[in-house]
Amino acid sequence: MATFWDLKHRLADAINAHDVPGILFCYSPGAVYVAPPGVAEGHEQIAWLYEQFFTGFPDFHVTAWFELGDCDNPAVTEWTYTGTHTGPFLLPDGSEAEGTGRHITLRATCSTFVEDSKIVTHREYFDQLELYSQLGFGLTKLEYG
């Protein structure tokens, strides 16, 4: 019988292969994916979120460097994300940033809850400001009134 960690490793392999059907195989049909860009519910929305990263960063890769071995559910992992921004990438305001050619290296962590050998909730955390800063974007002052 596969463990939660086997499923998590399968997910990482599918992400690194940019294999969206393989990614979705790991998730239950009604799964919820929570991440800084937003909340995705179900296979269609989850696929869309992953595709945004694969389009913007065609060489997007995750490397697990810590797994919390004392628990199975949730399976907690710390990652490093790497990639080169060469394609369009959706920004929080709904606009797209064209490829900058910049390389990113982000630290991230996630908690993955599994039921019946499928991911039901995946909570991914990374610093969006770190991402946007590496892409050459900064914060701007908002004008009120």
C-alpha cells in the first residue's frame, strides 16, 4: 500500500515533468489547493494554477530539502522552487508579465492532507514579494481617494 509520502513524491515528480494529468492523479476530484496566488477547488482550477507556473517558467522545478518525518498526515515538506521567467505570468492585478529572462529561487513549504490515497487539501506557502522582487518588480504606493 502506498504511503502519504509515496503520493507526495509522485506529485513532485509530476510537477517536475510538467505532467498536469499526473499532477491531477494525485488529487481527489474535489481537492482544494491553497497558495499565495489564490484558492483552487477541483481538478480544473488546480490544473490552471500549475499551468500558470509552467507557462511563465518553462523550466520550473521543485526540490524537496526537508520532510517532516514524524508525521504522515499532513505530509509537511520544505521546497526550493527554481525556474527562468521566459513566458507570460499572471500578476495579482490580473495583468500578465511578459518573460523577463530572470531566474528565480524561492523557498516554500506545504502541508498536504490525504484521504483514500488522494490529496484532499494542499496548502502551499511562499513569499510572493520574494518572487516578484526576483522578477524585477517592486512595491508601489497605493493612492487612496
